[in-house]
Amino acid sequence: MTHSLQHRTPADLPPAWPAWPLPLLAGLLPFLATLFAYTLSVRLGLIEACNPFVDGCISISRAARHDLPNQVFRALVLPAAAVQALCWLVCGASLRTLGAPPTRWLRALPWLGLLAALSLVLYATFLGTEGAAYRWMRRYGVMVYFGGTCLAMLIASGAAQGLAVRPLHAARAMLAMAVALPLLGLVNAFAPLLHDDRKIEAALQNITEWWGGLAFTLFFFAMAWLWRATRFEVRFSTSRDIGTG
């Protein structure tokens, strides 16, 4: 016989786990993947050393495209996609526990996050492969990942900001990263109109790509800060009537 959640005693419930390590890993793993791939590519002589955040000398994809850097990048990004999916699946619940109304956008948040995570898997899986079809899948994967994650960030940060939750700095940091990302995307998209020189155009696009990746990382760090401060917890169970706590 199944029992409803309200009839269960604390002893009957599975243990609750702090949720904040999830977004911490969701931001840290892609950051480490990019850092290790770039460092290894430089050491192996695959690319020249530079400051990609300022010089725009190379894209993230090119830094992680070949040999060992590619393998390390995939090994960290693929589990990162799974962790990010978990974050978005429970993010709506975390906001509802703080008083956010179950709006249509908040209900769509898990699906947006799941789509973004699957797109990241697609991108990482085919990074370094040759062929027009593979290039199309990589391009489609990274575009949907950036777009879906950006929209999920705007939904989550908007809900958190509207609740004026404590600490305010965490919610404001989430919102700042969520706003910065589409602005960087606009600069990236309109780079060809900003300068006629192809090298400068490519450098500008690379710079916005690296800063956009950093914005993703900082957003998930701010989410971890918020979840830790609000003591948001999750319970893992096969039972239908037990979920987040």
C-alpha cells in the first residue's frame, strides 16, 4: 500500500541531502574542462599561448578539438551536462519552496534545462569529428545549449529576484549573469557588422564566447550560494510521493 507524503514520519523518509553541491559542480566541471583543454593544447603545441579573454586568439572549440585535450574536455563536459540537467530539474522546486508561484515559465524550466543539457552532450560528443553533418550537429548543439541555458537562467533569476530572497547578493548575481549572457550573444552575432577586418571579427567572437562560458560558471556558482543560504535539500527515492525537500 502506498502512503502519501503527509502520512510519513521523518523516520520513514529517505535522508535529505544539501542541494548546493549540484550547481557548484555544474559550473566547476565545464570551467575545468575548458581550462585543462586550453592548457594541454598549449603544452602540446597545438595552439599558441595567449589570453583568450582579452586577445580572442582562439575559440573554446578549437582549444579542445584534438588529441588529449579533446578527450579531457569530453570526460568533464559530459558529466557536467548531466549535473546541469539535475540542477534545472530541481530548480523550480527550490524557487517554489521560497514562495515563487507555479507560473507557466517556471513549469517549463525543467524541460528547457533538459533540452540544453542534451544539446551540450551533442556538442561535446561530436567535437573534433570531421564532416559536414558532424559540423552541423556541433553548431546546432552549441546554439541550443547557449540559448536554452540562457533562457533558463533568465527564468530562474527573475523568479529569485522577484522574491527578494536572502542573501540578496546571490539572487542579484544570478540576474547579472543572466542579463550579461544575451548581451554577449548579441555582440557575438553582430560582430561582422562591427568591423570589416575578418581577424578582428573572429577575435571579438572568440572573446564573447570565453566570457559567455565564464558567465555560465558564475551563474551556477551563484545558484549554489543561494541554495546553501536557503538550506535547500533534495531527497532521492524511487517512490512517487517523495521529491525535493
